[in-house]
Amino acid sequence: MEEKKEIVREYTNGEVTIVWQPKYCIHATFCWRESPEIFDPEKRPWVHASGISSEKIIKQVERCPSEALTYYYNDRKDEYVKKSETPAVTETQIEVTPNGPLIVTGNVKIINDKGETEIRYDTTALCRCGGTKTPPYCDGTHVEIGFKG
């Protein structure tokens, strides 16, 4: 897979700023499928935060399994904590995405093929296509290889 460029873009509604880092995107498509008024990949810029409530922005951005989309409150930028460092308060759920990864929401313990354990909180994307270079995690390869399933 070709190395993705180190790009960081920020979009704000005045209270909350959406941070987009395409390098981490695995194309789960929650953002634009669930909130097309904020995210529209057919437009440039593709993120539109102006006029959108902070609550709606946060709720949608927190659905991003790869943290390609994150956010911070403008008046508390230095206090930003990654969601993966915060234990989830929801029960564990597994969602199959069309032509994409398995999205696991909730606390999960993952044991790799070397027997090493990692605890993941909130949202984790697991590969379904078998092409990932970061098993068991999705790295977006399903888009490049045209995975259907």
C-alpha cells in the first residue's frame, strides 16, 4: 500500500474543531453515511462544521473507528484526550460494515498471534478482507483491493 501523506486539516463551528488526518482513515464511511450535512466526500472542503451543533459533531466524530477524525473544544485544546484512552461506557457491540471492516464498539481485549495482549476502548476496526498489513486491525486495504462482502 502506498504511504499516505501527513495531512492535518481542521474545521470548526466556533466551539468545537474537527481534526481530520486522512493518513489514518480506513474508509469505514460512518461519517458521510450518517451525517452528510457535516461530511460530503463529493465537495471540497469535504467537512462542513459551520452551523452544526457541537453535540452532533462530537457524536459523529466519536464514531470514527480509526481516529482519522477527532475533535477538541476550542477553549480547551490543551486538555484534549484521545477517545481510545478513555474506557467506553457502552456494552460491547460488533457491526459489519458493507465492504469494510468489523467495527467493535466497547471495551475489548485483543490477543495477537504472539500471545501479546492489548486492551482497546471505545471503537476498534478489525479487518475482514484479509489484506491488512496491521492484523488484526483494518488499515483501509479493502478499498484498494475492491473487497466486497
